[in-house]
Amino acid sequence: MGEEWSIGEWLGWAWESEVLDERERAIAAGRSEGRTLDEVGAVLGLSRERARQIQNRARKRLAAMADSAQDGWRETVLAAGAGPAAPREAFATALGVVDHMAVDELLAAAGLDSPQTWMGPLRGWWSVDPGELIGILRRLVDTAPFRGDELDRAAAEAGLPVGLPLTELLAHSESRLAVSPEGHWVRRKARGRDAAYLRLLEVGRPCLPHELLSPMAATTVAAVREALRRDDRFRQIRPEGTWALIEWTHLRASPYATAVDAMVAVVTASGPLSRARLFAKVTELYPVTPWRLNQCLLSDQLGETPDGLVDLVSRGARPLEEEEPTRPDTMAVDGNVLGVRITVNRDILRGSGVNVHTWLTWRLGLRQAPMSRMFTTAGSHSPLVVRRGTSSARLSSLRRHALELRVAEGCVLAVLLRLDDDAARVGHGCAPDTCPARWTRATALAVNV
């Protein structure tokens, strides 16, 4: 072949002529299409190693003929592949050839490789540094969440090349991102909180917990509060009880995190006060309902003086205890055993605590706040924990029991708490003919059949 040949003319001629034999072309074509050496070898009746040897032979022939056709072609493709990823057609353009699968063999001969992603090698794309792309993708993921219409901007700011199959990459099961029902990109392990973040950005104002139920796909207001409280991007605006982004520094917030803090501050500054006077002063600083103020008196920091005024326990006041509430139908007592029926909801199945009636905490001796009591269970389960707060009572650590019992939403858990040895047992409390889990499994079995 003379020097008058251009690399563009040569490449098509080499592929169609007898420079490469039929097996070499078949293996090069199969590898370009993303098939493994085992797969292309099996089609031709060759071992993996033999297929690799034939591919290397074809690659060397193409590279040697390219050396004679165009000086500096290696430098050209190395320059074009200096970024995180470039499509094969970009290299074909740089070389002045028609895009063809034979270009893949030239790029591999020059030392380029397919960029790595969590999907595996990105076929059809090449780079001098195959590990650079996945590093940039991970940095893009770290900027999440972002709206769906912001994907191109976020990708450009991260340094990703135009034309990358980004949606396919980010939606892959090994990606740390997922698409929300609204079409936004959120982290798989923080979908609800990321969705709340984007909703707050969208409305531009603090929201009450019930306004975030739908975007977070949460079932209860308590679950919303618990999720946002664990995330330092959010803060609660007191006393309104709304949630805002920590970056919204223009919002004026109460200096008191809770109504209890406001009440303790008033008593500390003013000394012993009657309930009526105390409640009036507190509501000037932290407007809440009389019911909530009465609950605050259960705090272990507050108590009653001999003349009936409210003062600090640290100044000698006698702690106030909750009076016995009416026992609900879902709870029973038999000697030293307390029984509780709890309906399974999504919060239990994903590990959140569940609210319980305050009769349970009263009967367990948790008559101030905060107080808690643990009950051990068989095996390696975490202890069940009953907690008394000033405004609610909660039972935690039921998730593993629910999973082992294979219950579904709507099922009933029967929780037995022994007072003599602080042991607990959790069972499936549904009647067989009304069990949601049984009907769920039966429906699934019928569908599979």
C-alpha cells in the first residue's frame, strides 16, 4: 500500500479486503457490539483464549497498516481521548475516517479503553483514563437531589461530556440515585428526605408536616418529623411546627426548641408561678394550646411547690406525675404481663417507632418525661423500647419481628411485656380468616400459578 493512501480510504479497504480474514472480522465485530470473548468464541467454536489471540492479531494488523497510512494517528486519538469519555464517532472525526467498528481496534491498540461505570464498561465510548468517568459520576451523585430538568446543567457543571447516556446510567440498579414520582433525581437511601428538600425549594416557604406527606410517600406526620429531624438540611420553626431548609437564614426562629424549653425559661426567670400565670407568660413567647402546656408539666425539670405553684425540680419542687388515663381496648393487663395489640403500618415495616396510648407508659411507671423502659426479646433482636415524651408515647424496634413473622400492612402484632423480668414477646395476632398477610400471599401465589 503506497503513501498516497489516506487513513480514511485505508480503513474501509482493510475491513472489506482480505487483510483481515473472516474470523478476525467476526471477532472484532462481536467485541465492538459488547459481547465477551467467551460469547464470540462460542459462536465460532473457539476457546476464550483463542478468540483473544485472534483479536490481538487483527488489532496489530490494523495498527501497523494505520502507521503506514497516517503519521501521528496515535497522538491524534490520545489527544481526543484525554477527557473522561468520548464516543467512537468523535475519534473517527479526529482521524478523518467514516465511523466504523474497526476504529475500536485502533483505539485499543493506541492504549485507550472503555470508561468504567457502575453498569460496567461503557461500550462505544473511550478514554485514556478509564477510571475518570466513574469518579465524575459519583461526584454528580453527591450533588443530588436535583430536579429532572436540571440534569443537563448538573452534568455540565460536573464535567461530563455531552451525549453521555446519563439517564440510563443514573437509573441503573447499581446507581445511588433513583427517579422520584415527580421525575426528580433523589438518592435511593434518602428518597423521602430528598423529595422533601426539593418540595421546599419549589414552594419557597416553610411547610407543615402534613404538606410533605405526599412527596415523601410517608404514612404519618410522625414519620415525616422523624425523618426530617435526622437530616441536618432541615430545621423546625417553632412554635409554628413548620419545617424549613437550614439554608434559609432569613427566617426568624424562636430561641426555644420546644414548649418545655420555653416553660423552663419562664420559671427560671420569674420563680414559682401559678399555672394560669405560667401558661399566660409561656404563650406570649411560644404560642401553643393549653393541652400542650399541661403536657409540659410532666417534664422531669418541673414540679409543684407545697403551696401549689409550678417551680423547678432543681429548686426543690416535687415532680408532677401523670394521672392514670383510661385504658384503651387495645391493651390488657394480667398480673405482671401487659398485652398490646398494634396494627402494622408502613412506619413499622421500615423501622420507625409507633405511637401508643399513654396508659401503657403510665402502667409501666413512666409518669414523667422523658422516661423510657427496655424489654429484652429472644434471639439477637434489639430490645423493645417504650418511651414517654411530654406529648406522646412510643414503642420502638418492632421491624425485625414484623419481617420474621411475615406480616403485611393491616396485620396485628401482639406484644406481651413482662414487668417482673422486663422481657417481651412479639407474635402475629391476626385471625386466620382476616389476616391481610395471608390474603397477600394467596394472591401472589395465584398470580404466579
